[in-house]
Amino acid sequence: MDQSLWTARPKPDRVEWLERRIEFDDYASNRDFLDRLNDFCEAQGRYPDISFGRTYVNITLRPEGEEASIGEADHAFAAAIDGLL
Amino acid sequence: MDQSLWTARPKPDRVEWLERRIEFDDYASNRDFLDRLNDFCEAQGRYPDISFGRTYVNITLRPEGEEASIGEADHAFAAAIDGLL
């Protein structure tokens, strides 16, 4: 079979990652949140991609391991991060 | 004069930003560096764009204020960050 005739296409309803951008009024509250976020990730042993500047944080959460899409555990992890705010 | 006839073009030798990627063996040393980096940025009152995951940090340093390109002060700031490693 000639595999090049086929295009891999994800299901349209598949969620491949979760991301959230959070804005802060000042660096102090941003840093405070970052510290809590890092503590939490360390405790959970799960490390999303995080980017930040003086007054913002972006968090990108991808599925772990072999899973191709975001599931319940990922939504629970995301909700727990919301709870850190 | 029809300004649309003109294309803005930076000098080829102009450095518009500095960036560095640093890899770590484990999260503990990454976190340790991030804490020192954040303390340093706070002390300097200057906040580069930083992104990180479990074992990497990316730092992007753009010119401050009206300056269009990277100068001596920016290189000094970058070197000071190297010193935190």
C-alpha cells in the first residue's frame, strides 16, 4: 500500500492541547502565581510548557504519554491550576 | 510624498533581540535557575520573555524603550544572566 496517498487527519472534535493566558496587574502577583504553579507542577510531577513576561503567563498543556488527545485527567489538572489563582 | 512607495528595512547588521536556550539535567536545577533569574530580573526591573518546560529555559531579550536594536547594556544584562548559571 502506498502510504503517501494518505493524509493523517485528526478527528475534528479531538482536543490536542489546552492553553490559557493569564494577565496580572504587576510582576509581584505574577511571580507569586508562578511560584505556586511551579510548586504544584513539581508536586504532581507534570510539567506543562509555560511562558511569561512581566505581567502575563501562558500555559500549554499537552496530552501525556501515548495519548493523542486531552482527557479528563488533563481537564482536572487545568482546573487545579485555575484554583491556584 | 507617497510613503507607500517605501519599504522600511533594518540594517543587515542590526541585532534586534538576543535569545538563549539552556538545557538542564532535571527539574530541580531548572527551577533553581528560574528562581535566581526571576530574582535578578526583579532586582534589575527588567523582564525578558521567558519560556520553560521541565528541563529547558528559553530567554528572549528585546531592546527596551525607543531603541530599535540591541546595545551594550543588553549584552551586559545577557552576560549577567549567564553568570547565574
